Amino acid sequence: MTESTIPEVIHFLPAGTGAGLYTEAIDLQQIGCLEVTRASQIEFNDDTQQWDVFDFTGNAVFSHPSREACLRWERQHFNEVTQSEQLETLNHPN
């Protein structure tokens, strides 16, 4: 899957809250105020000579010599995670 074929995904819960990876492909400020939280961090590891993707808790979740590969992985992974969380919320509301 190439970067251009990874869709921009926003998942909306019944309460109206949306979640997804930020992109400027969709002007989200047109629908209201944004609350942005980092889902991950990508940093170069001098020891391994690879780029590491860390989740919001600081755990390394993916590594690759190419930063672009990490960006593609990040977008695909977090779109899938967000979709799974949305389905869980819909199936088991509080």
C-alpha cells in the first residue's frame, strides 16, 4: 500500500466525538474546535540506525530504516486501532 492509497480516516462516535490521525487533507477546523493529542512519536535511534515509532505511553511499536515507512505504518496502524476502539464502544457502551 502506498502513502497515496492509505485513506484519511476519521471515526465518529454516536456522541459526535471524532478521532483519527490529523491531516490537512480535511480542514477539521471547519466543523469545530479541535483537541489534538499525539498518538505516537517517531525518532531516529543512533544505536540501531533505524527510525522507531513510539506509542503515547513511550513503548516502541515499530522500527524501520526508512522514516517514510514508519509514517506509512503509523497511519495504517492508528487508523485500524481507532476503528477497533470505535467498534468496541458501539458494541459495549458505558
